[in-house]
Amino acid sequence: MAAQPGPTYLPYSPQTAKAHTIPVSSLASHNIHSVRITWVDLANNTRFRVVPLSSFQRLLTSSRPGVTITQGVFGIVLAGNRVAPGFGPAGEYLYVVDLDSIRLCPYAPGHASILGWFQDKTPAPGRALGTGVPMCPRSVLKRVIECALSVTFWI
């Protein structure tokens, strides 16, 4: 039997797709010079802010380690580069990094990627400081998973 040309792809399973989280303290030893603070917006576009490793390490020493992002980021519509009604340029969220999500970027040598959680920069009325914002994509996903796990049904 002749060999098949090209790579052999395996179906996804926890055994074939392993995330390699690394400690922040080992970034320099992996020759990382930049960290991509990454989020996925509501239109399913991956966005990121690239910061030098030295700036990222300084950021981690703050009381709320994260970067500010305009609230309008949730209203960006790619068709015509417009902002959806109800969103504007005023107001900021704090995107707090999640150290459990840091990964090396195999597609970008010298870069690591980290996810985070959107929080109110200043507490909104009725919410405590550090509370996630309702539109945070990761918070929405977490709520959906919790809801799905709470449902039981028989087939």
C-alpha cells in the first residue's frame, strides 16, 4: 500500500490537543520577548495588544494586573468599520489577565499569549469592584457552561 501524501490529522480529543500552560517566571527562559494580551470580541474576531515582556512583568505587580480597553470594543462592526448603536468612544473596561491561560505562541516565535476577563474599571452602580462585565465573552461562556451543567434530561 502506497504512503498517503501530506500530514495525518487526528480528531480533536483531550488526548490529542494539550494546552501547555507555562509559569510566568519561565517566559524569559523560553526566549519570550513579547506577550499578546488576547481577547475574542462578540463578532468572533481575535484581538490582542502586544506588550514587551518587561512591561508585562511590571503590569503583573499592580493591584489589578490588566490593560484598559474602550467599552466601544464590543460594538465594533466590521462592515463599514462602524460602531453599533448604543456603543461609543467613552468609557473603559479593565481587561484583567488570567495567569492560568498563558501559552507559548508556536506560530509566532518569541511571543506568548494570555487571555483575561473584562471588569469594570470603575464599579458600575450596583456592582462591586472586580466584578466581571455582563458582555465579557469569557464570562458569557462560563455562564452558558454552568447553565448547561445544571440541566439534566433523559434520552
